[in-house]
Amino acid sequence: MKWLSEDEQRAWRAFGAATRLLTERLDRELQAAGMPLTYYELLAMLSEAPDRTLRMTELAKWTRSKPSRISHAVGKLEQAGWVRREHYAADRRGWLAVLTDEGFEALQAAAPRHVASVRDNLIDVLTPEQLRQLEEISRTLLDHLGDQG
């Protein structure tokens, strides 16, 4: 086993702490708008999909979540009136999640707070070069982790 060097350990710990704190901050600020970060992300994905509709399996795939977790989240969004489920005509076992007008309005209401938080806590803290490096590093990690299923 090759242990982490001091430099590697510092980088790893800083990365872990920063990503946890950033996610917690973004979630806390969206919670103040009445919407957890996870729900915001689901609504945003639906808002960008054709007809504001995606198969439940696609939502699970893109969020890297188990279908049961997505079903639970969509159930909560249904209770809020933000999403409705419909049968997928091409597959009687399949379900679609559809963003309602109320859900789109809730997303639009929360978006300025979320964007301001992303800007305040990430984008504006970094120089343009650091932002470019962050994207490059993130894409490298995504390519590597995506290849592992």
C-alpha cells in the first residue's frame, strides 16, 4: 500500500472539507427558500428537458441515485405540486416526471438565491485561471469516475 505523502494528504483533506462545506452552504441557503439542493437540482434538470419531462430512470442516472431515492424525492415534489408523474406510453412499467407550472415558478423563485450563492461561495472567490483549472480538474475526475460505472 502506498500511503499519501504530506502534500497529497493536505490536498485530499482540503478538497474534502471544501466540497462538503460548499455543498452544505448551497443546501442551507436553498433551504431558506424552502427547497433542498437535491430538489432544486431535480427541478432544474426537468426544466431543461424537452417538454419539461424526463423518465424517472433518466433522473436516477443523471443524479447517480438509486431509483427508490428518486421515487421518494419525486413523491415529495408531487406533494408540493411541483412535479407530476405520468406513465410512459412506450413502456407500461416506466414513469415520467413532469415539471408543473408551479414547479417551474418555484424553481424560478429559488434560482436567483442559488446563483448568488454559487457566485459568492465559488465563482467570485476564484481567479479566472483557477476557475479554468477547477473545470479541468473536475472534468478529469468525472471522466475517470464515470469510466468506473
